[in-house]
Amino acid sequence: MSVDRTRLLLDTIKRLLRRGATGHLRKIVNKTHAADLAVVFRFLRLREQEALFDLMDNVEHEAMLFSELEEEILLKLIEDMPAEKIAGIMEQMPKDDVADLLGKLSDERAKALLDLMTKEGSEEVEGLLGYDAETAGGIMVPDFIALKDATTAREAIAALQKDYVDVEMPFYLYVVDDHENLVGVISLRELVVVPSETRLKSIMATDVVSVPTDVDQEEVARIVARYNVLAVPVVDEKNKLVGIVTVDDVIDIIREEATEDFLKMAGAGDDLIESQSVLKSTRTRLPWLLASWIGGVIAFLIIGHFESTLNKLVYLAAFIPIIMGMGGNIGTQSSTIVVRGLATGRLNLKQMWEVAFKELMIGFLLGFFYGLLLGFVVQFRYDAWLLGVTVGLAVISSMTIAAMVGSLVPMVFARINIDPAVATGPFVTTSIDILSVFFYFQIATVLLRL
Amino acid sequence: MSVDRTRLLLDTIKRLLRRGATGHLRKIVNKTHAADLAVVFRFLRLREQEALFDLMDNVEHEAMLFSELEEEILLKLIEDMPAEKIAGIMEQMPKDDVADLLGKLSDERAKALLDLMTKEGSEEVEGLLGYDAETAGGIMVPDFIALKDATTAREAIAALQKDYVDVEMPFYLYVVDDHENLVGVISLRELVVVPSETRLKSIMATDVVSVPTDVDQEEVARIVARYNVLAVPVVDEKNKLVGIVTVDDVIDIIREEATEDFLKMAGAGDDLIESQSVLKSTRTRLPWLLASWIGGVIAFLIIGHFESTLNKLVYLAAFIPIIMGMGGNIGTQSSTIVVRGLATGRLNLKQMWEVAFKELMIGFLLGFFYGLLLGFVVQFRYDAWLLGVTVGLAVISSMTIAAMVGSLVPMVFARINIDPAVATGPFVTTSIDILSVFFYFQIATVLLRL
């Protein structure tokens, strides 16, 4: 459904809600895709969401909606819902989504809900709860198709019809040996085109890419992206197949991780929640600005230190914004290139010094260009060539340092295992501000003999 | 293959290349996945890449490598390759990748290569070349499975074995009527579990989500992400099925678009090419810094305008960095939240004023906090409460304005159909710098009666 059609749907639903046209609403709600309903829910108040939800007739549809809803909305929606109702819906949800949801509830409530689920369902969920949410183990689903290597194509298809009806993404059949170790993979497509007595052993691909349970979800996403597969099997430490991560979850991860990196770099939290209240948003963003505030106070002390220089030539102050601004901007360019390069795997830490040196060169060249330009402007306006040289050199030093700091800092953080996106934003801009101002006044004091 | 294993592979290949151990290299190259070879190629010189490529035995493997290689590397690699060789490889590549490649070559060379391909292949590619590269038409592949609605499951499976052996992602079967209009979809899995005489008509899902050829690739990606499908059918203006976009291409699009937005926001071009030379990178980044330079000159003129104020109280200058820095940082937070919200579809332009007002409130609260803090510091250090009030108010005004400008500018750009990511970076930071400085000196002049 396109953006326009979603908006139309939202407007229709809002109008019908106002009118209380329950019969009409029920029809619409039950034939709308859960993914579209999830978008509509974002723009409704809790009371309206509850009214719509009550009109849903089908528990599978409800389960899909639960999977699609944003966490904040879902948590509010189920707050007053009877536990039996929730447990019934959870039974129909992909088990990784259930584990995510339970992880957000109080231990007490999570346990109560698990107790209400069937034994099979709750065991699967409990298995997943043992893994860190952001690892392969935390995002895998435990339902996959695993068959022995001596199985024939005919038997495999029969198994699909009988034992694996509920499997979410049944496009690969994994082949295991007698110890349930993963030994091969066959696509469903290959299965249907071979003679029915063919044994899986003879048609399976043996170079199957798998991941251990504890590998980070970003690495799983990179593997899916690199090998163009629809699912990655997850194995435990004994190479036993324990789950698969499907491509639809990988897409969500790639989008979330990109959003997270964006927000982290800007120091705006790590989750994009427009539905947060003003006060909550303020709290999230407050600490990130502290670095910048402290940096500003340091810059202020530095300038105070050069007060006598400034007293003698007061319009030195007028160049502070351009020198800080040019440094800040090129520093942001450099750190963005490096942070994104590391995130996509297109840059590796082995190249650290090479990249920093290259950025230093670029910073110098750009600084030379814009410094020269500024020098000319100053010479032209004030006819003071020494002042021109001073501000020109200040721009060059600011931009050169900024490009190097901007590229080096995220790589150093990555090397010592601190998320480069988090550290970069406030740290880079603040240190560039301080260094720019310091070198500017130092150059002015020396060159203008103030 | 994990990052560590890729590095090991790279080191091994480099060592063998130095030794000229051709036999050993040939074995490794031919059993390595094309996606991994593509990563290795990134770290090799052209001569080494050519040496490895010459060792590849299998044209399908070569075709996969072509699809996986980064554009810049591929273009250099084929520069001196015989046209017959290239055409032979192109024959095996997904046709959307061939169209992308030809789009990057001179018209002459593209035509020569097309002429060398089989009629079927070149017609498919020419069909794709008619669409804009960043639309559904430009990223679709023309091979998909389309069957009439009266077909039985048995006949469908027979068709898979006979007519559709080369289809890239044969997980959905599309059902068309007599005019080749798309009327339904069946997953391969459903097909194998129904009785063999069942007609497609009776099991197909009719609410199939399709896109027209001219829809933007980002919208296609959003649809795949929203509905968790493995492929989206593309239809022409008469609802005739003309191709499908597969999930593996969608993953690449999501990653590329995120990277593009990152770089655009930082004003660092729109493609992450670490392999670019220093001079080329400098050229790419130069124009983006111009906005910042001009902003700096304007800030300089503004401060010059307040020269008499500054002359009377020279250490007003010392607060310029903190006032600019706080504004710049909160402005970046606001614009990042909005740009990313628009890109992920979680924010829509209807909410423009609501979001801007909320940001204004957040900016005011954060400004109040940090302004008060700074005011206290000043009062404590200089015992000058009026100066404290001045800088405190300047921080409040700077941060409030910055949050509003930072959120409003990308939404206004989006409304007039200018990419918000492009416009935001230089425009927002520059205008915030100027406004912050102006209001600061205005407040100082009035309050301190300078």
C-alpha cells in the first residue's frame, strides 16, 4: 500500500471511529493487512486502537498485528488485556517476536504469560530467551525444516505436507546427519524439479553458510546481504542446527541499525520514537549535549587566556565562527565517511593510518582552498595582509586537524570496542571546536605579535 | 564468511600472488564464493585482480563476481577485456545488473556488447534500459514465473521443471489472466502441499501487492520491508506483469540509501568510495563546504556590525564558541530525527507543525537547562549577573531556534520535493550559526546597554 493509500485508509478509519460505524469498521479492519494496520495504529489514540483491536475476528491476524506494531504501542495496548487473550495470540506469533515482547515485560508478568502458553510454544520461547536479544540466537526462529541426508525428494515433500505446515519461511530444507549436525542445504525449488526418488544427499549444497548463536545480529545481516540468501541457519557450539534467521528480520535489522547509527552520531538517543513526550525526548537528548557544553566552556577559557591578544585586535573575534564552522563541517564529513565505512564493512581497521593520512591530505587541500579565499577577502576588505595570512593559516590548521581527528577518533573507538557511532558525534565536534579556537589564537598571537 | 576469515583469505591470496603459485591460487579462486572474491578484490591492485580473474574456470562464477563487484572496480577490470568475453559473461548475469553496467559505459561500447549477446538476452536488457535506474522498472528482473489461473498444481510443477529452470528466485508463482494481467500469487510451498489436480485459481491469494514500473526504488524497499515478502511483482500501466524485484536487491537498496543519506547529511558526496583518490575526494567535498564558508563570512559581517559592542566588552567573544556549539549540536539532533523519520516513513509531512512545535519546546527546555548552567558559571567566575543573564538568554535563544530550524528545514525541503538529506547538512548548520551569533550580540547590546 502506497503512502497515499495508507493515508486514505487512516482518514477513513478515523471518520468511521468518530461516527461509531462499527459494522463498516469491522469489515475494513479484518481485510486490511496487519502491516498496514500497524501503520494506522501509530496515528491513533490508545482508546481508538483498543476499539479497532476489539473488532478483529481472527487470532492469526491479531498475531501478525502484534508482530508488526511498534514496541511502545504494543506495550500500552496489552497493558489492560486479559492474560489468556495475550497468551492465545502469542501462540500464533513467530517465537522470536514473542521472546522480544516478554523481554520487555516484568519477570512476573512474562512468567504468567508463559505458563498460559502450550508446553511446546513456551519451551521454544524459553529457549530463545536464553540468548542475548541482539545476537543470532536472539533473532532466530526455532522452526525450520531439517531432514536426514538419506531422505528422498518424495519423502521430503510428504514431510512438508505433514510435519512442517507451520514453518514461517519454508524455502530452504536443511540436511542434517544422525547427530543433527548441519551438513547441507537444498532449496525448495531444487526439490520439486528432481526425480522423486533422488536422495537429498546427492543434490544438497554442502558449502552452507551458517552462524553460531552468539554472533552479533549486524554480522548476520552482513552475511545475508553478502550471499543473497533468504535465511541463515544458526548452529550451537556442537554444530547442531538450532534455528534460522530469515531475510525479513534481516531487513528490519538493517533498517534499525542504520537508524540507530544516524541518531547516535547526532547524539539523539538510539531509537527513533516520535511518539515520545517532550519531557522524555528532552531527557534522552540532555546528556549528549553535555560534552558540547563542557567543550564550549573550555573554548571560553582558552579565549579568556588570550584576552590580551583579543584586547589589542578585537575583530579577531569576528573570525571565530568561520574557523570553527569550517573545522566542524569537514570533521563531520570525515567521521561520517569512516563510521559508515566501518558499519558497511567497506573499511577495515587495518587501513587506519592510511585513511587518517588521506583525510589529513584532503583536509589540508580543502583548508588551503578556503583559507586562501578567506585571506583574500580579508586583504581586500581591511588591506591587512598579515591578518589575512593569520586567518588563512587558522582555517588551514583547523580543517587539517578536523579531518584527521574526525577520521581517527571513530577508528580508535572501534579498535577499543566502543561503538564508533556513539562516540563520534559529541566527541569529535567538541574536540574540533577546542582545537580550532586554540590554534587560531596561537597563530594570531605569534604572527601579529600581540 | 566472517570478517576474520575474509582477512585470512585475503592474506593467503596476496601471499600466493607474490609467489606466483598459480596452481594453488586457481584452486582457491574457483572454490571461493563470488561475494567473498568481490571483497578480496577491493584490496588488490588492478594487475592482481586481472591475474585472479584469469584463473576463473566457470563463466557462471565469473558472472556472479561481476554482479558482486563494486562498480568502480568492475569498470576498470573490463576496460581491456575482449568484448566477446564480456558479452559471454553478461549472458549469465541477472539482467538488471547487466542494464546497470551498460548504463555506465559509453553508448558505443554498450551497443557493441549488446550486439554480441543472444537476441533473447539483449532484448531483455534493452527492455530494462528504458526505465530510470532508480525505479522499480530499473531494478526488476524480467524472469519470473507466470501461469494461467486454470493451470493445475501438477502442470505448474512440470512447468517449473521445464520452462523456468533459470528463474533467479522461484519462490512465488504469479497467476495471470488471458491478457497477462496479474490476478494472484501462490508460494512454491503452497504448490507442493496441495493435491496435484488443484487449480491455481482456487488456492491463489488475490490481494497481491504490486508496484508500477515508475515507482521509486525506496518505495519498493519500503513495501518489501512492510509486507515481509521475498519479491514484489512489477506491472505496467495496463496491469500487465513485466518483472519482479527480489528481496536481495532490496537489501542492497536499503543499505545504499542509508549510506547515501548519511553522506548527504554530512555533505560528503552520495557514494562511499574509499578507493577514490585524494584529489577526487577533495573535489567531491569542496562544494559542500562553500555554504559553510559563506555562512562564516556572514557571521563575520554580523559580528563586525556589532564591533562597538564588542569593543566595550571584549570577552563577549569568548562565549561565541559555546553559543554556536550548543545551537549546532541540538540542530543536528533535530534534523537527524526528522530526516531519518521521513526516510523510514515513520514521520509524515502532515505532522510538520506538530513536530516543529515539539522540537521548539525541547529546544527551549534544553536551552533553559544549559543556559542556566552557563549563567551560573559566569556569575560565579565574574560576579557579573547581567552578563550571566545575557549569555544564558543567548544559549536559550540559540538552542530554541536551532531545534526549530533543524526540524522545519528538512520537512519544508521534503514538501517542495528536494531531498531533505541533501539540503539539511550545510543549510541547517550554516543558518543556525548565523542566527545564533546575531541573537547573541543583539541580546548583549540591549541588556548590557553597549
